[in-house]
Amino acid sequence: MPREAEPSKNERDFILEALQQDVRMDGRALDAYRNVELSFGDEYGVADVQLGKTRVLARISSALTAPFPDRKFDGIFTITTELSPMASPAFEVGRQTDTETLLSRLLEVSLRRSSALSTESLCLLAGHTVWSLTATVHILSHDGSLLDASCMAVLAALRHYRIQDTTVKGGEVTVHSLTEREPIPLAMLHHPLCVTMALFEGGEKVVVDATLREQQCSEGEVTVTANKQGEVVQIAKLGGVSADALTVLHCVDVAVRKVKDLDRIVDGALERDAKKRDIGGLMAELRAENER
């Protein structure tokens, strides 16, 4: 099974010695993110996030289906991840790696189990017809902070997506085309985002948005998922060096501040995309007036 190329001993020693002096290879502060670029596709529900050299594309698709028997009033929301060798030689087609398993589980907890999306709003006919939404995450380039970029991409795609309007009459569901009615946005209850921090020096030093090389040299990681209201969704500490309560509280404090900054980036990108599109409504696009 192929593995990611490990840093050499000299490279590892250089990175660790620099971090002891609070210096990072790219000149950032210990609590600073790399440059974040968020853009949307021509279709609704396609979000492209670039976090330094890490790039993630998320796409939302929908279809009508029957609900689960034990959840007759809830729609279905699933998240799938695709890690291809294009992103890293450590990823193989058809073989799920530990990175992909961990990424899928943390995204599941952060976005689906936290009820970021109201699944009740996806119910059209109780026990008979609901919307099934699928968020597909494509990892295009891997240079650390996969979870942070993936969570932002899925959340931005959900907020950007527009679902077709429907009418229920006499037990029959009618789905209106885009020419009949404008699609409607999804019902989002809150906007959780992930912040992953690498631990160094026995857990005493915390580094935000570690690159792949920094991640390989770290002694462990702490992931905090929160929203801009300061509500913590999850704290994940998976292996590595132990972290005491004060370190975890410090990670939570840093994550809550960073989530507010990331949320403003998403809001700004959505506003720019809305201005770029003609939001005057369908009739404004179809009017026969000529610009003078």
C-alpha cells in the first residue's frame, strides 16, 4: 500500500526547531490560517475551497425517494468522500484509507448529526416521499487541513444550493421545473465549521492549520467544530500525545475565534456570487425589454 513521503530527519529537525522559536516555514503566526479562497460553480450547490495548496470541491445533488421506516417525517442527507491519487500518491482508487475513514466520520458528526440541515424540511409526503440530498466531497489536492477545507466546502455548497419547488395535492407530489418556479434555498439551522490544531512539545504548543509537513512532524491533533454563536459541536482528539484540560480549553477558545473569521469568508463569497447572478427573479431574466 503506497504511503505519503515522510520528511527527512534534517527537514523534521528544522521544522521542530523553528516552531520552538514560534516560526513557521511560510511565515505565518501559530494561530493563523493560510489564504482561503472560496468560489462557486455555474450550477447551484458546487463549492470550490482552496486552503493554501489544499483544494476541495463539494457538490450537492438531490433526488426524490422514500424515507426510512423509522423516520417518516425526515428527509435523507448523506456525505460521501472521494480521495483520488491525483490529490496524493497515498490514496488509491477503490481502497479506503484511514484518512478517508476519519474524514468521513468527522464530517458526519460535524454536519449531519449536528442537525446543521433541517431534514424535516426535506419531507414532502410523510412516510411516502422525501428529498434525498447527497454531498459529494472531492479531494483535489492534499497539503494538510483536509477536514477544515472539506467542512467549509460542504457547508458553503449547502448554503449555496437551491432545491426545486414542489406542490403536494391529493397525495401526489409535483416537482416544478426551473422555468415554472424559482428553486428555493435549503433550511439551515446553524453553520458549523471545523478548526484543526496540531500539537507540539508534549501538547504545550498549538499550531492552527498545519501543512502536511507540519502535520507529519506533530505529536497529535485536536479538532474542534463550532458555529459563529460559540456553540461547540464536537471536540475530537484522536491519538497522539495527551492533552490536559487547559490545552483543550485553549484549543476551543482559538477555534471559536477562527470559526467566526471562516464564517465571514463564506458569507462574503455567497454575497459576491449572489450579486454576480441576476437575483432580480426569473421574470427579470425573461423580460423582453432591451437595454438602452
